[in-house]
Amino acid sequence: MSSDLRRRAILTKLKDVGEVIIGDLVQEFGTSSMTIRRDLEFLEMEGLARRVRGGAISSLGRSFEPPIALRAGTANKVKESIGRAAADLIHENETVIIDVGTTTLELAKALTRNLKFTAITSSLQIAAELSTKPEIRTIVTGGVLRTGEMSMIGSTAENTLSSFNCDTVFLGVGGISADNGLTEFNLEDAQVKLAAIKASRRCVVLADTSKLGQVAFAVVASADQIDVLITDAEPNNTVVRELEKLGVDVIHVEQNKKTEER
């Protein structure tokens, strides 16, 4: 395993349980304690962890979102499957909003068909991907550049979305649950997502298992605003069953047991 993948895995553990032990990481990754210490030192320098005797504790709160560079390489196969399933929901001559995110980027990559429609996005990465598909009319919102995400936020982005009547918004989220609805790590990002939901007849959420049951800092919308959830979670997943009771249609994609850690 490369140092990049190992550090992503350690970051995930810190986010999930709040602390890691060097001895446990040595056993799990089959590497030396010196290597793990270097990993923890790197994460501390990035402000993602604080080293303590024998391990490290998390520096992450509900307003922390892992950098897109870290998220982009995780759970790739699952995100690709979710993206392909979402792409199948787009029809000729529709107008859709494609939200910022690594999973929604996989949706953009999956659009290989000769399908003509209009896509609106606040993500510069997604806009760049769509630019390789000339049959798609791409509209990019204005706004303030959120450099870590390469996306647009602020009132200009919100007002741009509010000026359209769209068929579907394909949304990525920081967390999703029946009780807390859709949540995000960044308040301004959450406000742009809400504007996208309000501008669309249908809300399709793209979320792998790691997002289910999670609650991030900023509320986007209540769970009853979701029309469709595309996920790799099993049908008997507690959050999935609770959302189905609220009337959410759930599309399950096949899990890849060898998927990289999130």
C-alpha cells in the first residue's frame, strides 16, 4: 500500500473513532512503527491529527471536510458504480444540476452516451469533465471560488441556480439520515446545495455507505426532500430502511468487497 492510501485510511479511522494506536496500525498495515510515526507526523503537519503518546487523536470536528485530494482516491469502485447508476437517470433534453463532489464527478465521467441535455454545475472539475462531451450544454455558476474544492459558493452561485427550473439535481452530501436529513461540512456549500434542491423537481442523492448515519455541521435539507438515494449500502441497512419509510426510492449498487478504504 502506498503512503498516500495508508494516510487516507488512518484519516478515516481518526474521523470514525477519534484516535489511533501505533501498534494497531503497524499490525493492520504490516509496516514498521517508524513508518506509522511518519504518517502521523504528516497528518499533524496538515492539521488533521494531534500526536499523543503511543498514537494520535483526531483534530476533526463536524465542520471538517477531508480535502478533495484525499477524498478523490477513496472508495473509487463504489463511487464509479454510483456514478454510472446516476447517469442512467438522465434523459434526452433534460436540464440537470450536478453538484460538487467526488461521487458526482464519477457521474460526469460516466456520461459516455451521445445524449444531449443541459448540465448546470458549481464545480470546476465537473465542468472540465463535461467540456470533453460537446453534446452536453454546460452552464457554470458564478460565485466565490472555494479553492480546496474547486467549486463556486456564495450568493452569486445561489442566485444562478435559483434562476432555473430543472428536472433533477444530483447531490453529494457530507451526511444523510432520516432524523437529521442532508448535512454538509461547509455552511456556504450547504446553502448552494439547498438552492439546487429548490430549483429542481427531483432530488437524487449519491452517497456511499460511509455517509449514511453521519451528521455534518450544516443542515442542507430535511430527509423528506429526497426523492432518490443511490448507494452501495445493503437493503437491510438501518438508515436505508428509515429513509424508505419516508418515501425515498433507493437504488442499490453492488458492493465491491475489495474497494479501497474511504
